[in-house]
Amino acid sequence: MTRIALITGATSGIGEQFARQLAASQICDELWMVGRNGGKLEVLKAELLPQRTAPVCADLCATDGMLLIESMLKEHKPVISLLINSAGLGFRDSVAGQSMEEISDTLNTNCNALTLMCRMCLPYMDGKSGIINIASSAGFIPQPGFAVYAASKSYVISFSRALAAELKERGIRVTCVCPGPVTTGFQYKATKGKTEGFTGIRAMTSKTPVEIAEISLKANSRGRRLISVGTSQKLLHLAAKILPHQWIINMIK
Ligand SMILES: NC(=O)c1ccc[n+]([C@@H]2O[C@H](COP(=O)([O-])OP(=O)(O)OC[C@H]3O[C@@H](n4cnc5c(N)ncnc54)[C@H](OP(=O)(O)O)[C@@H]3O)[C@@H](O)[C@H]2O)c1
């Protein structure tokens, strides 16, 4: 039986690093890499493991995209060793400043698609399988100016924790990863090209996608359910647990 790792958001940033690290490991026989950028998927396939890599060009916000992944699973009937939900986006703007489409894409990708991917993959998992859901430390507290994204990541945290408990009996490890700033193209897209990278404290505490992928894979293999990446994010997590959220909102506003 072919054991696969299925990665969403594999065309860039954290998801791409997962693909690179898994291609160099023995965790799975095949890598299924999901993204909308078909050209980038083909480049990665050629560079990584041409015989063991399946590019899946699919828009996770579109019914067709989800149906394509479902039909591939039904046809090949693999065992999914690892599902990594890394696809995600958000826009740094007020709710009123975002278009309906931007809000809809954020919620569809970050919440809807992630949930459906988990549901779709469960029948193909066994007691050695794992799920890694990439949330964000933004999900620890409400964030004015990034409200939709932060709320979507709160959903990912809540959903992943409950799913981990549901799947414990089956031996399936669910890890929710909460990074702070990571040096990928995310920030450029989130600010619609206004900012290339992070500044100030965010720049000082930022991590690389290589680090996030490494830490996440290790955490999942150890059965960790929730990880905040880096000291500053661990402190934020602690503050969100013990301080009134309104205080923190007033501080970051
Ligand atoms: N970078 C940070 O500072 C940071 C911090 C905390 C958490 N995160 C989270 O980390 C995850 C990865 O982000 P990143 O930093 O690696 O950003 P990124 O480089 O912008 O990657 C985002 C990925 O999501 C995919 N994607 C977006 N919409 C999609 C859709 N509708 N259908 C299929 N794929 C879609 C993109 O692929 P295509 O464009 O090819 O479709 C891309 O591969 C996200 O969930 C993000 O929220 C990031």
C-alpha cells in the first residue's frame, strides 16, 4: 500500500519547505503537493522526487478543487501518513476595508478547506498517521486590523484541539502549529504589496519557513497537540490565557 504525505500550500513558504523536507525523508513513498500555481508545482516535482511526487493543481476555495483531490484519493486509495494543511491567507486591513471576496477567500481557505481536507483524508489514515494544521499566534487573541484572519486562526486552534481528542483512540496524531512572523511571501500578500517583510519586534522574532517545517514535523512525531513557535509567541500564548483580552486588544490597537 502506498503511503503518501498530502501538503496544501505546497507552492510557497512553509508548505514548500514541508515538501522539501519530506522529499528528503523516508516518512512517505509519495508526496502529493496541492496549490493553484501549476507551474511552480511542476518545477518542484522536477527538483524533488519526479517519480514520487504528484502535483495537484487545485483551488481549495472551489468545489472543483476539492472534488479533484477526493477523486484522486478514491482512485489511488493510498494510506495518508501525513496531512499538512498549510494553505492560508489573510489581509491586514479593517473589516470595512476588505472586499467581500477577500473575506470569503480567507474564511474558505483557512477554515472551510482545512476542515474538509481533514474530513476527506480520515478514511485513508491508520494508527501511524498524523495531521499538521498550520494556525497562527494571531489566533490567541482578537486582532483589530487583522480581525478576520485572527478569528479564522482561532477556529483552526479550536477545531484542531477537538479533532486531536476525537482521533486519540485511532492513534492519529493531530498537531496545531502557531507560528508568529515567518519570512515568506505571506506578509507581502497580506498588505497587498505595501510591505515586503516584517519590521521592529516582528522582524526580530521572525522565524524561517525551514525552522517552522522542522519544528512542526518533530512536534507531530512526538504527538504534541499545540505548539507556539518561539519564546515571544509562547509568552503571548501565556498572556492570552491569564490577561483579560480587552487589555491586550488595547495594547496592540
Ligand atoms: N508567514 C507568516 O508570517 C505566518 C505566520 C503565522 C501563520 N502563517 C500561516 O502559515 C501558512 C502558510 O503561509 P506562508 O507563510 O507559507 O504563506 P505563503 O508563502 O503565502 O503560502 C500560502 C500558500 O497557500 C496556498 N493557497 C492560498 N490560497 C489557496 C487556495 N485557494 N487554494 C489552494 N492553495 C491556496 C498558496 O498556493 P497557491 O498560490 O499556489 O494557490 C501558497 O502555497 C498559512 O496558513 C498562514 O496563515 C504564516
